[in-house]
Amino acid sequence: MMRYHPLTILFHIYNLVKNSAFIAILLFVVNRESDLWLFEYGRYAFLAIILWRFIYIILSWFFEQYHWKNQAFHMRKGIFVKTSSTIPFSRVQNVTKKTTVFHKLFGLTSLSLDTTMEGEGESIYFAVVSKQHADFLVDLVQEAAKEKKTTQEEDIRQSEIDSVQGAVEHEEGHPQKNECVIHFTADKKDLIKASFTSLSFLAIIPISFVVYDYLQSFLPGEDEMEGVFQTVVGSVWLIVTIVASALVIAVGFGVIRTFIRYGNFRISSDNRHIYIDKGVLDESYFAIEKRKVQGLEITQSLMKRIFGLAEVKIISSTSRPEGGNEQADINSLYPFLPVKEAYRLIEEILPEYRSDAELNKLPTISLWVKLLEPSWLWIVSTIALVYFKPDFFQIQQIWWIVIIVLFCLVVLQRVLDYKHTKYAVIDDQVQWWNGGLSTKMFMTKRKNMIGMTYSQTKLQGYFGVASLTAMNRSTPVRVEVINDIPFSFALQMETWYLNRSKEIEITGK
């Protein structure tokens, strides 16, 4: 059995300090003079929790161990309640490496081995590991994958039972026999557009409030501040200068934040894998085997729709490692792609997925179903507003205006959902768009689906429409729903899905 890298202790302490800094400032700086029981006892509770976490971090390094044997990782975790787990190499789906500023100081990295197994501790996470040891562990998985694929029959059977394998290498460890092609790199124009689309510049607002609370005791008194305020209000040039300065600072902050997070963003691939690199201060590296992609998702928020951008995400059947610090968007093919660029990337990286399908629109009768379906959110909100009759912003009788506005928003959302909902089936591929103010497209292959059902409410049955639910192979199982499609298409989809059994029989021969 081997212990984790000794600097794992320092890394966890570093994260503890970083994650606790805001609460510490709130308790011991901003409200240091407060006698309120919440802050007074909160300080003692905070110190007790920090002390316990500090002791736990040190003890866990001595008790938690790992080793590999018989093509499997064997993990031991826990201090008081000890658990042991065995994770076969064949269950590793993909590998993620992330190098933060902390890791760069010591020439180290972190390693996540994502698996298809569910439950706590069923994926492997090395918070701190040397780059050489990380490459060695990846090679272990890679060699096991090659042994498993000695024959085509084993490869196909392995795919059907979802014994997913992943084998990735760092940049210098990419396969030499497969030429790596760069499909997309984020330039300055893309990053600036991303900073506005993500509204990252708004993050400066809460930071400004925290700074103001901290500096309030050093600022002049209320009388002097009122005089300064009157001076500013009385001068148009001062107002323009302050507003312009605030905008420049906010936009600059957002651009810098976006450059740090998405700088050096690159999407590349070879014959077997898709690679995603990103980050300036904190670098991350993600790779997944192409044949293990379970589906694709394209999302557009309201801001992205205004700028004509979209985000393409890879759907994979992995569970995130316990204690891992990877971002949720690590499997995203860049969150701010132009729509045409997104389709181009799909065709280049995964040519088996067709993005040129002619999508069918919902019939007009579906719009009436969406409009007649009761909105429980609006009903409950209306009852609460009528009962309490609140006065927002000291404006009397404003509650009935809020009711009308909420009703209009519900109607707008449903009309947009009707307009944006489209669907198509091409051979063994299904895809559909749906959504209101924000939209989402789901695309998958029949072989990657583990279930499909259709249902009808009484209202849908009266108008001859139905809801279709598709369950995709993922961890946890991914469920996608499209509402108010023609009932005939739902029956057609049932037949289409049942033909999956014929594919399995043919493939298994």
C-alpha cells in the first residue's frame, strides 16, 4: 500500500484556508465588533470546525492508502470508519489533469480517473501527484485497455455492457501514430465576446460591497460623505467620469477573469480521443475516447442567443471523483462557440453524428396544449399576492401588476418553447431542440439509449399529442423529455427504439 504525496496535506490546508477566507473575513473583520449571538458563537464554531478539519487532513494522510494489482486499483479510505474499494482499470472512462497555481509552485499536478461506477469513492482522485507518477498511472490504464481489445468480439461486447475504458496521455504523451489535429483555439476576439456573454464583469459588484464594508470604518462621517455626494450629483462631468471609470473597471475585471479561465483554450483530437486544454493560472486537461461518447448537448442561454453563441457538451457515462476539484464544464467543447462553429466541430470531431438534419416543427395544436396547461407556479404566486397584497418599492396596489407580469412571462415562455421545439430521427440518431428563453438540443445514438417511454395527460390525449422521455447511458442515468409532440411520432419512436434489439443481435454475432 502507498500513501498519497506528502504535499497533499499542504494542498488540503491551502484549500481549507481559501474556502474559509470569506467566512473568516465576515466573522472577524466585517463584524468583529458585533455582539450578536450569531456572530459571537459563530466565531467559536468556526474555529472549532477549522481545527477539526486541520487534524482530519493530517490524520487522513496516514490512514488513506492505495495500490494497484491484478489490473485494478485498491483504495483504502476513512479514519474512524474505514472503507476499501476495488476499481478495475477497465472501468476508467477518461482522465482529467488539473494544474493549479499551487501545483505549479512545486512542479506537480492533480489526476482524476473518472469511472462508470456509481456510489461514493467509486472514482479515483489524486489531489497532488508528480507528473511522472501521473503518467505512470495513466499508462497502467492504457496498457489494460490494449489487452482488453485483443479481438473485435471483446471490443464490441465490452461496449454493450458499458465497461467503458479511457486512456489518455499528457501533451507530450499523445500517441505518436495518430496525428493530433487542432480544431479550435480561442483567440482574443472569442475571449472578449465570452467575457460579455458570461456576464463575468458583474462579479465585481459583490466584491465592491465587501470592500466597502471593510473600508467603511476608515471613510469620513455621514455628514462629510453627504457633502461629497451632493458635490458629485451637482457636476455632470463627475457623474460621467465615475460611471465611465466604473464601467471600465467592471469590463476590465470581466475580461481578465475570462482570459485567466479560458485562455489557451484548445480543442484537438486524433483517431481515438478528443482533447480539451484550457486555463492560464489554473490549467486543466481533459480527454475522452471518441467511441465512448454517449451523446451531445448544445445549450443557448438568453445572452448567448443574443450574441449567436452556443455551448457544446460531451455526454459521458462517468461519475466524478469524490473530493475532486474539477469544474463542472470540463467536458465542454468551449462554452462560447458561434452556432455554425459548433456544428462544424461536431462534424469534424465526431463525423458519425449528423448535424445537418431537417428538423420537424410542432403542429399548431401543440401551442394550445402548452397554453392551456395550468401553471402551478403562477397559480400559487397569484394566491400569495392576492392574500398578502405586498407593496413593493413602497408602491401601493403593485401586487396586481406583478400578477399580470408573471402571467405574461409564463405565456411568453410557453410560446417560445413551442417555437423552439423541433425534432428529427436520422437512421440510428435522434435529436431535438426545446426550451423557452434558453434552449437546449439533445443528440444521441440509439445504441447509447437504455430506455424510451411516452406518456399522455388527459389534456394531451384530447389533442392527440404526447410527451417522449429518453433515458441515455450515463452516470447517473440522463433523462431527456420533449413535450407535446404528435402522438403518431411517439409511436414511431417506440418502433424505432425497439429496432435496437436487432442491432445488438447483429453486432453480437
